[in-house]
Amino acid sequence: MIWNEGIECASREKIEAIQLERLRSTVENCYNNVPHYKKKLDAAGVKPGDFKTLADITKIPFTEKDDLRANYPYKLFAVPMKDVVRIHASSGTTGKPTVVGYTQNDLDMWAEVVARLACAAGATSEDIAQISFGYTLFTGAFGLHYGLEKLGATIIPISGGNTDRQINVMEDFGTTLLVSTPSYALYLAEVAKKKGIDTKKLPLKIGMFGGEGHTEQMRAQIEKELDIIATENYGLSEIIGPGTSGECTVKDGMHIAEDHFYCEIVDKDTLEPVPYGEPGEMVITSLSKEALPILRYRTKDITWLIPEKCKCGRTSMRMAKIQGRTDDMLIIRGVNVFPSQIEGVLLDVEGIGPHYEIIVKKDGVMDKIEVMVELVDASLLESFSALEEIEKKIKHDLFTILNISADVHLAEPESLKRFEGKAQRVTDLR
Ligand code: DLL
């Protein structure tokens, strides 16, 4: 089923006409109601009336996380506080969080875009959805909550943490849809198994995961362990939260809610637009938000756009999996590496589980990378030659595929840290 066929399957002309009209009113709203934007637009010599085509968007200066910090907490809001009905926040570049606000219309739009993605993931009003994101300032839980509720699903707002209880509820309440980070889904599966629960026999059938990336290997593992279809969802607080984009069951790129968010990809160094299909930094402009309209926000996320119609029938622009962030990219002895690429290599090695840690440090003047990864089977610890073999294989693959020399340490099953929220896998000690 398609939740909003008129939009999700619209022609390019129709979508672009909606985008242009909304871009004009968003710029006008920013110019008239947010002093920060007025100053920036004036300095760039841009007036709200200047937007003849969508390509004119490149006249607008970028917005960055630091602009939110400089206007902490509410100075980028375009409406009086009496019209702001919700606040969320995410981590800032330094101490203070990045604060975002929503009017009632913003919340209604948010529920609409999430309902589209829930529907695209195969959810219906029959589903019983367990929301295992924390109900906190983080947008994950509330975003999925209201979108799934709009769809008519039954919501279990269990929030994050207390894994034993999550599993009991999953069994007793008949959860059919799980909302969490992908790493927590794997952890849930692992704990359930330890409790002697056959996770494949649970009524669970859909996972809507997001907030962090995962490789295809990790998705396959989650789908296998829990016997579900797992879709990936992307978003960021500054734009709305989850609902920005997400996969349908075809799982070939994340559909963007283009009537509300205009996405550009720019070269991460020159910041000039790149053609469709080429990777670069995703820049997003909100097209309908009232409380916190946002112009050309630099997400720092690296991806590319897929304009072709999807096999599911939706015509909406899709984005590829996030390849990494411009700011989490590790440079090790001059080689650029994304942690997700290391994960990809690890998960292709037999006998290795999906839990790992990457430590980057200095060895004299040289960068040194250590990878700690868990074995699946503790009995391997008894065979020195088997361990040596696996270590050698990982080292070899990291070198030949990613061109990095790493020290590899194999750890006992279940010995590395688990995360209830987003996994923190990289420690950069340099
Ligand atoms: O993580 C919103 C969200 C919650 C999306 C739940 C989906 C599900 P923030 O806390 O503001 O918002 O973090 C935003 O997280 O710029 C990406 O770097 C990263 N991120 C979010 N989803 C994905 C994903 C939420 N599917 C930042 N793949 C973004 C990779 C992701 N990175």
C-alpha cells in the first residue's frame, strides 16, 4: 500500500512545482521572521523574490550546526513561543545541544511523513509497534510514535533500555514491529537467544531501524536472527527527525519526502552541486516547516541521490545509504576510511560477530588503528591456530580492501560494550 499516492507517485513536474512554491514561502518566512537569516541573505544579496527556478536555491548561503549553536536555544525560531508546542534536541558540536522546535502543523506534517515510511515498510493498522528508542529529547521515539499511530498501529511506548523487559513485552504483547537502532535490534536478538527464546517464533515481522547506519551484512544478520524485514530510516533533528527519508520493502535507497524537504548533494570540498548519482554531502532545505524553517543545512552526511522510479511504484527521489559523515571520516596514515567500511570487511569474515570497536591512536608520529572484534563462538578461543587464522584474514582484508594496516584483537563473545542507543564504535585518541 502507498500512504499518499498523490505525492509519493507524483510526476517530477508536479513535485518541482510544489517545491518551488514552498521554497519561495520558506525563504520569505526566514527573511521576515528570523534575524539570523535576514542578515545572511542580505549579506549574500539575496531577496525572497529572487527564486525563479529551483536551481536558484544555490544563491542561499549554507546553514550549519554552529549557526544553531550561535542562536541557542530559540533564536532561529520563526514563530512566537506560544505557537511552539514541542522541543527536541540533539548533540551539538560542543557542550550545548542543538535545540529544535515544532508548531502543531509541524507535528502533523512529521506524523504524515513517518506514516508514509511505516506504510512503505509494510506496516498496517494491524501492527503492534514496540518503540525501543528513548522517549527523550532525541527525535527517534516521538517521531516514529506519532507516525505509526497515524497509520493506526498499536503503539507500545516502552522507550529504551531494560533489555529483559523489552523481550518479555515483545513476547507477551505480541509485538509485530520493532523500532530501534540496528545495533540494539541485534543486541535484543542476542539477549533473547541467551534466555532460550526462539526469536524466529516471535510474531515480529518488521523492523524500522535508523538513527545510525548499518551495512548490508548487518541488516542480513538482523533479518535472519529475528526473521523479519528490516528497513532503514534516515533523518536528523534539524530537519525534522525520522521521516526525512526511509526505505520501502524493495530496500534499494531511502525515499525522500520531497514535498517537505529539498535535498541537494554538494562536493564536500568545493560545496558545488554534483550530478545525480555522484556522492557528496547532503544539504537539506525544509519546505513547509513553521517553527524552525531551515535553509541549505549541511548535514555532513555523505550519500548520493537516485532519481529513477523505484520498483515499488513510488517516483520520489531516493538517497543511498549514508557512506559516512564528513566529520567521522578517519584519516589513517593518509588513507580515508569510514567506520562502516571497516564493519563491512569484518562482517564478511567467518566466525566474527557484529560487535566491534575501533581505536585510533598515535604510535610515535604514525597513526595506528586497533580493531577489537568479538568472536561468535567461544570454543575458538581454545584453538590458537584458528584464532591466528582469523586475525590474519582480517588484517589481510583490511589491507587489501581498505589499504589500512590494523592491529586486530579478537575478543570473547559478549565481551565488548553494548549500546542501547546509537553505538559509539570509534575512539580517536590522537
Ligand atoms: O538520528 C533521527 C532519526 C531517529 C532518524 C531515528 C531515523 C531514526 P539526530 O539525533 O539529529 O537525528 O542525528 C542525525 O544521525 O546526520 C546521521 O549522521 C545519523 N543518522 C541518522 N539516521 C541514519 C541512518 C536522528 N539511517 C544524524 N544511517 C544524521 C546513517 C544516520 N546515519
